[in-house]
Amino acid sequence: MLSAANNELITRVGPGTAMGELFRRYWLPAVIGAELLTDGSPVRLRILGEDLLAFRNSDGVVGIIEPYCAHKLAPLYFGRNEACGLRCTYHGWKFDVNGRCVDMPNEPTESTYKDEIQLTSYPTQEWGGMIWIYMGPNEPGRKLPQLPQLEWARVNDDQRHLSRWIQRSNWCQGVEGEFDNSHVSFLHSWQDMTHFPNYLKEVIEAAQFDGAPQIEVQETDYGFITGSRRRSADPQQNHWMMAQWMMPTYSLVGNPGWPQGGRVWVPIDDYHTATFAFAYHGERPLNESEITSIEGGVAFPPRLTQGTFTLPDGYIIDIGLPDANRENSYLRDADIQAKVNFTGIYGANEQDRSVQENMPSVEGAQVGALVDRTREHLVATDLPGVTLRRRMIQAAKKLQQGEEPTLPHQGDLYHVRSPGQRVSTIDSLAELLADSAAADAKAVV
């Protein structure tokens, strides 16, 4: 379990908080590039507790700026996106992608007042199908961090599938769940897997055979590799499931073949998270069957509808809305629970959210948000989550003491491929990673 102080530290992400400042040292995915059309509607965001607006101008350049006009604070979301700027519909003030006021039509033509007006804006880069944002210190002469050279961002666009949706919990629940392999034996177990992709069948069948895996963690400069060793039907074999955590919130979850995939968990605020899922093929374009399988909701992403979500303080964001959610009990079906799967809930992410969004909070009213981790009773299979918490808390405390993290400036450290799940006679994670077959699977490409 965590102390109350460390639980507060790891979950609070707003401006000026220790964890929020650590996140701001990294480039973070803000929105999927395809969500922004040239001269199209802006997208309302909140990242790390800060309200923002993303838009693509007439030249195809993306800006992320504060969402209200500097004149009388009218919402720029309703502005006209035209001629390389966003024009407020209230009085016509126009702002470019850098937040500069470039036109003030209700002032005399000789007025230079517009040159004094500057909205908050953040550096952006478009890469790997994503719009990335850097929200950290950016004084003159300061070197910006590097983009993480993740394999899914380096492949061609037609080799990659991206999705984004809201999770109604603190970021920590989602990230920890990625590396809690023992829950696969229960939360994600199925009696009937006729509609599953073959690689998922292999994973679930192995997990159901042995519900008490032996968990190992090998720490790395970027985070860690974790391996879960299970007994298999063949007493001479072990079944390994592998995953990697890459700071601050990237996961790579190894499959025995293509596509590979994982998630990025970007805090919206203390109580909500934007979950980005990626699936990709490293050698060819994804085919129609693979895309249909990815979008079917059995794993990640869940079944989604693009829409708007009203945050508790009234601010609206534009994001994917899971069809199975808290209000409809995640479409839980008692008959399915009795005959088809362990939960009666259809998809893996839908199953995850049913528990992660409904844990008791330290604040009571905000269910699932800031979980009271002082009440936990952890066991050996929780080692990855404990390691993740320790690394993040240590990094945030060092930053508070003036020690800047170096990882954001080492983008090439992210250029790895996750080991796939496989059956092996090897008994330890270190031996598995040293084995030539495993080395090939995790090779830097």
C-alpha cells in the first residue's frame, strides 16, 4: 500500500503539483491527428488540469491554445477557423496557432493593441498519427525534450491504428492495470472464445490454466520489462506473458505475432484520463480483417461513439465515449456471466473500467478517482505496479528537489519492441531475455 502522502503525490496532476510537473517534462499525445481537419472544427481538450483548444489552420499546421478569447472570454470553440487563424464569433478577434492576436476588427485600423495580446499556447508536433504537446518549461535557450521513438509511431500510417477515449478515473488505475497480469486469469476469462483472434485465445487460455503466475520485473532506463510465468498443460513447459512500461505512461503488451499494441494514459485531470490505444504491424499495412478485429471492442479500444463529455465543473471536451459505461453498468448481462465469461461484460477494456472506475475514493463523492491506496493489501503479483509507483514517485520528488529527468531527452531509449507471449522451458525472466529467440523478439528496430 501507499502512504496517504505518496498516494496524494502520485495522483494529483494539476499545474504546480509534483506529478503534474513531471508529466510536463515529456511530450504527451494530445489528440489524434485525423480528428483535426484543415479549417475544420476545433477539438476541446483538458490535459493535466488545463483547458485547451486544438485546431488545424489553413496551411495544415496545428495549434493548441487556451480556449477563451482574450477580449471578453468568449469560447473560441465556436470561432471561425479560416485564413490561418481562429476568429472569435463574438467580436471578431482572430488568433493564430501560436496564440497571437492577428486581427482586432472592432479597434481602429491604426491601433496596435492586438500586438500586445497573447493567449497561452504550447509547442506541438505532428508525428506518428498523433498531435503531441509539450507543456513544460520553455524559456529562451532551454532545450526541448525529444519525441519518444516508439515503433508504432515510426511505421507508415497504413500500418497503424489509433484510438482515443475517456476513462473516468485517475491515470494511475489505468496504467497499473496494464501490468497486473494476474487479473487476466479472472476478469478476462471466457468460456466461449469462438469470436476471438487466435493470439487472444492463446493468452486467455494460458491465463485460465494458472491463476497464480510468478511475476518478475527487470528495471530499465525507460521503465521496466515484466514477465509472468505460468504453468502450462505440458509440465515441461512454462507460458510467458511479457509487457513493458515506458515512463511516464506507455505500455507495450507483447503478442505472439502481429499486430502488436499498447496504450498511453494521459491525465485529463485528477479524476479523468484520456486513453490512447495503438495497434500496428511492423512489416505491412493492416488489412481489413485486422482493423475490423481491432475495432470490434473485444480488447482495445472498447466500443466507442465520438462525442462530448461534460466534466464535473462544466467544461466540455471532445473525445471517444465508451458505449459500455458506469451509467449502464458496462452492459453487464447476467446470462452471459453464467454461460460465456467471468464478468458478463463483453470487452477487455470494458471489463477493466468496470473495476477501475468504481473503486472507493479518498474523497468519497468522486468514485474511482483518487483511490485510497492506504487500504490496499498487496501480494507478490503486484510487483510491477509497486515498481511503477516507486519510480514515478522518486522521479517527481527528485524534480521537486531541482533534479531534472534525463529520460525525456533520450527518445531513442523508447525504440524497442515488446517480447511476445510464448511457451518456453526457461524459468527466469533474465534467462528468457538473454535467450536468442527472446532477444530477436525484443530487438531494437
